[in-house]
Amino acid sequence: MNSSTIMFSNMFSDKLFYKHCKRQSMLHRSAIDDRVGASVMSAKAVRNFRTGSYFEPPDYGLFSPNKINLTRGRRFDCAHSPQRSKAMEQTMIFRQLFDSVSGTYTYLIASRQGGEALIIDPVLEKVDRYLQLVRELDLKLVKAVDTHLHADHITGLGALRDHTHCITVMGEQTKADVVAMRVAEGDRVSIEGVSLDVMYTPGHTDDSYSYLMGNRIFTGDTLLIRGTGRTDFQNGDPRAQYDSIFNKLLRLPDETLLYPAHDYKGDTVSTIGEEKRFNPRLQVKSIDEYVDLMNNLNLPNPKMMDVAVPANVHIGLHQDEIARKGWALSATQALSLRGRTDTTIVDLRERSERERHGVIPGSLHAPYPDLQENLSAGGILHELAMATGKRIVFYCAFGERSAMAVQAAQDAGLKSACHIEGGIDAWKKAGGTIEQ
Ligand SMILES: [Fe+2]
């Protein structure tokens, strides 16, 4: 869920707050963060609470026509009635866009017109087209995901981030320099009304991931329509790919719709069941037979490889620029902030990241997607800074979101705002303590 959350430990005791919210039927899924031992409430919920209007947006990724057993044994049950699911599907935006030069499919997804959107595997040369579509559909692009480090085209992640300030997402194994959010098996990538389950499916590359959204699976180059992604460069491994395909992807229900990152024959979508029966690469009797098959493809390298791979590794925001303006603290400098009463440290990451990687003790939680709302007049961060005069110090995973947040805060008039360069990753490396 995307609503901004911020701790209100001084306003309510945890128990009292929880009871109070529940009584008012206003609990947002992310409104309570009991892990950090403090009450967390969405900023939207606060306003809605004050005005008496509460809502719960739909979540496409949380329902599925079947129970799906993922590799970690998690089960997802149908949380909505078929009628409601159908109604939500009807309002959903799902666009499959094509780059004919690289044969790449890009997916633009939103739960509704006017809502938040995410994009999967954008191509640099098509960024203007994506942005135009985003504008036309009145969407707010909040996340841009690459299934893996591409070798055949330059990713649009960096350009989309620069234009929209969206969060860039890749797997934790990626060699891309500054991806804002790194995900792992079992994580979820969520926006308003949409949730993607993250599946680590290495083999084509060692940073290849697939994303499951209800009855749709985005397989990147791991499993293609009547093909599989090559495994002969970028730490590719046919054995790992066999495992990803046969022990993960093919265990999804047969009717799951398969959307790959590429197609060169004109196919747009398949199903898991169809690929089981008709994909020639999958008609093998053993892992050794598959490895042998993949090791003897003798394919030429992609034409763009020498350009695309280095370009895709360097998509990071230039945190140096923020530092040059005097708006950055090194992790070592940030350590001295502990116990200071004139500073508020604000965590911009999502709840799942906080749970997995821990938090800086005493920090507040205000997720990045609602930053603008929180920084504008009347917003929680704006009011906090104005009312207390405290310096706001942002941090995130690696400094990417926090660098953008500092610029936004400065633009909003919070002239003392700064961030921790390198994020909580740098904080940990500098010996900073973490609260789990
Ligand atoms: Fe690829």
C-alpha cells in the first residue's frame, strides 16, 4: 500500500491507537507498523479520519483465481468475491508496449485511470511514449522495474526516474549502481491497488527475476514464448535456469498468463500450460539434457551488448550533485546525529524493506511515494519542520530516493533538509546500529 505513514508515538499509545482506528473502521493495511514498536498511521488516513471519510483501495495482486503455492510455501487466498474481482479487472489498466528495434515488451500497469502506475522493462528510446501515455491516462508513475540487467537495449529506468521521480526497482543481485529498491525472493512490489510477488528466477542472468500479479506472470528473459533466455553471458547458468523454470515457473497454475520481456516472432502472450506442452526447450527429460541444449546454441552476442550493459550498470542518480550543494551527510557524519533533539531522521523506504533490513533507531517512517503530499503545506513533514524547527534528515536503502527527497524538500522550502549518502547500507557499513 502506498499511503504515507508516519509515526505518531507521541499522539497515541500503541494499544489505544490501534483500538481507536479499528473502531473507526479506518485501518489501512499499512497503517500499523508494530515491528518498530510505535504506531504508524497513514497521512491520508489522518486526514480522512479528521474529515470522516475512509477508504480501502482495491489490490489486484492480492487476489487470485487459484491458490498459488510459491517456493517459500506461502499461499495466497482469494480475498475478494468473483464479482468484485471482475469489477476491478474492468477498471484496471494493463498495456503491453513494444520496442521493435530490440523486440522488447514493456508493461504499464495501474489499478485505475488517475491512479498510481508501475512499468516493467522500459526501453530508453521509448521513454517519451511512456510518459505521454502516463499523462494521457492521468497516471502517476511511482515504480519502474527491470526484470534483469538487459544486454540488448538501454533501460529506461534512469530517464523515467529523472522525469517522474519514480522508484527504480531491481533484484538484490543487480550490478546496476544505484537502484532505489532492491528486491528478493518473497518480497512484494506494490503500488495503489496492485501487488507483484517477487520470484528469483536466475539462469538467463544471475539477477533475473519474475513478477507474479494475480494470474499473470512477467518472466523477463527467463521463460519466453516457445523459448527460454540464453544463458551464455552475464553469469548465465543453464542449471539455475532449469531450476527456475521447472521448479518455480512451471509450478504456477497452467492457466497463468505468461508475459515475457521479449518476442521476435510476433507472439504477445502465452500460458504456463501452453509452454509446458509446446515450448521446444522444455521438452527435455533431464537437467543435463537441458544444460546440453543451452550450451550448444552458439548464438552471436546481442548487437547492443557492448553499449547496453555498461550503460545499464550506471543508471544511478548523481548523489555527488546533492553533496556539492551541501545537502548530504556521510554515514559517519550521520552517526553523530544519534540522540540529537534538533534533528528528525526520516526513513523513506517501504515497510517490507524496513522489516528485512532494519531501521535507524528513533527514525520516523514516511514512505517515498507520498513525499510530495507530506512536504506540501499542511503535509506532515512540512508541519513537523515548521512547528519544531528540526532539521529533517532523509534516508532510504542506498541514497537514491533520499537524494530526490532532499531536492523536493528544498524546493518545498525546507532549507535545512539533507540526506544520508548511501542510505542505510552505508550507515551499516559505518558501524551504525540497527533496530529490527
Ligand atoms: Fe535479457
